[in-house]
Amino acid sequence: MNFKSVLLCVGLSCCVAAPATAQQSGTFTTLSYNVAGLLELFSSAESDRQSATEQISCYVNDFDIVNVQEDFNYHAALYDTCNTHSYRSATTGGMGFGSGLNSMSHLPFSSLKRVKWNHCNGVDCLTPKGFTLMQVRLAEGVYVDIYNMHAQAQVATADLTARRNNILQLKQYISTQSVGNAVIVMGDTNTRYTRTGDNIRELLSLGFSDTWVELYRSGDIPALGAEALVCEPKISAANCEIVDKILYRDNGYLNLNLLDYQVRQDDETPQGLKLSDHPPVSANWSYSTPVNRKMSDQFGGDGGLSFNNVSQLPTMAKVSQIRLRSGTRVDQVGLQLSNGQNFSHGGNGGTLNSLTLNAGEYLKSVFLCQGNRNGAMRIFYTSMQTSAGRSLAGGSQTSNCTSYQAPAGWQISGFHGRAEAELDKLGVIYSPVVL
């Protein structure tokens, strides 16, 4: 990196200002598509399912991140006809066996987690519907959590009850598995803002925005109990609410800017028939990160719960103490800022050791080793070194290691990753050195 530093001061504290080259930005596209992959006998789609799915296989190539629902009995046609996505989830099976939820991406993502609904009703109980989570890497240290969902269908009292529970289950999962992360939720929600028995607003309470509401209704959420905003054909308009939705939120580091949202009309067979009984919905995005923050990639496994300090850090963050709990492996990593803020991630096992930093000293690098524990990767060893050459280390070194080094004029001031009883995955957050 080519860093050109200037000095910024607030009160008695000064920091080396982060140069513009620290900022990262880019664009990407997303698509959510219920592909109506039920066997022909059970499908309500008007086109032949085999040939339509073969066409969908090519159609979705134009989008960076694709979530599909009802990908049941024509999965081979979807993946093998002409699809070019480098990263794709594995199918869980056809009708009665699989969830129908799959994802394709031109961008790398970590292992996909699948969760079955705790509540269902009627025919929806014949297949393990639910939601999935994958973390997509947009650039170095820039991640977004992508959820794919397919909620309970129909509107009988028992259906509405099950679907409300679906939304609450997803809300709770996001609250623990995507803490501090930027998130996009896409899928067939089977909900309407106007329907009194639905509770899609529960997700908005987590800081989400609805792409349709934002772009076509200027943020005006349809009133609960109002007349349904139904249109045929389904189009992108303020008075046309569909059950296939895309919601998103930022995290104080990854700034997501919605450029476009469309209920697409270009999914037709040569005979003019729709490829599915649901229209695909797309969103185009630009993103950027702050000039005074940078995040590393993450290293380790996918167990535990998500954590991310980036939105909690003050403008001028100065680490006053670093902490480590360890034994055979690393149980917990933590630090304290000069303003009294404490961050600890992991369990309470092992032996606690700490290092108090002196005036002008800052956290400069972190060295990590990972290993396999009960079939999952975890952090086995951590060494944190300061600018004064002092270090705090613990655990057991392995042959699979990496290190994070703060660039000149920068320090490590926080962490992101996954942890629960032990430390599963770790990345670091850089900010300008505070003098």
C-alpha cells in the first residue's frame, strides 16, 4: 500500500489519518428466484419444467449472487445446462427430501449453513423448508451475510401462525449469527405488509430496509390491514407488492448503496411463457468502506457465533490492554480501549493472561494457527505483538498459520470472526494509530 499520512486531532488525542487508498469500493448484483422445481404433475408453472429450468440455468449467469427456492427435481438442469457460477451450494434433494434452497455466486462464500423451520403446516411439512446463510467475500476483509429463505405458504389460520413463527425464528438467528455484520435477506417470504396475519415488519426492527419500499415507495411501508397491493402482471411499481422480497442492512463498515431493484419481465420461453410461477427479483448494489477503517480476511472455522467490533469502535480507538485465554487451544481473545470499552470473544476456559500497553505503544500484529477439533477448524494458537516488540501468546502451534500485520501508521484496534466456547475464527480491524 502507498500511505500518505496527515495528523488529525480531537481534544488531546491525535491520530495518523487513514489515506484514501484504504477505502474499498465496488459493485455487485443479486437475484432471488423461485424456480418452481416441483415435479411437472405438482407444478403450477405454465412452462415445461425441464426445458424452463435449462433456460433458467443460463438466465441467472448475469447476476453475481443468486438465491433460488423450490430447486427440487430439476437441479441437474439448473446447474449443468450452462451455468457458469464458480461457487454453488450442493443440493439437499428433490421433493420430500430437500429444502429447495440453493445459492450460486461469482464471488467466493464460506460454507453454507442450512436451518429448518421449527413450525410448518400442511403440505409445507412434507419438505424441510427453512433458510440458509452464507458469508460472501466482496473484497479483502469485506463480507456480507446472504440469507436465502422460503417461508410457509397459504393463508389459513394455521399457515399464518406457522409463517409468523418462521419470521421470528429467522429474526432470532440473524440476531445471534450475524451480529455486527452487513446482511442481505432474499427469498420467497410468502408475506405481505398489508396482511394482518403476517409479521415481516419484525425483520425491519433489526435495522433492515426493503428494496421495493425504498426505491418505489420512498420508504413508505404499506399500512397493515390495508387493501392488498396486487397487480398482474407483476411489475416494479409502488402499488405492486409481491411476496418475493430483498431486504438489507449496513454494519458501520460496509456501506451498501441500493442502485436498482426490479421485478423482472425478461424470463420467458421462446413461446412467450413465463419460466416460473414467480418472477425473479433483482437488485444492483454499490458498496464502500470508510477511509479510517480496514478489515482483514478471517481465518479459522465456521463454528460458534458471529462477532464484529467495527461498528462499536470510537473514531479514535486506542488499545490499552490485550487479553488471551488459552490452554491446548485458544479459548478467548479480548482487548480494552483507553475509553474503557472492553471486547471479549470466546469462552472462559484456559488460563487468562493479559498485557497492559505503555504510552505510545499499540497492537501491531496478530499471528494465528488453526487446527481440526471434533471435525471443525478452530484457532489453536494466537500471538499478539505490540509496536514495542512485546507479545502475548497462547495455545498450540500447528502447520496451518497466518499473520495480520498493521500497515505503517495503522494499528489493530478490534476483532471480527466467530466464537463460542472457544475461538473458531478471527480477523482484525485496523485503524489509524492514536498518539
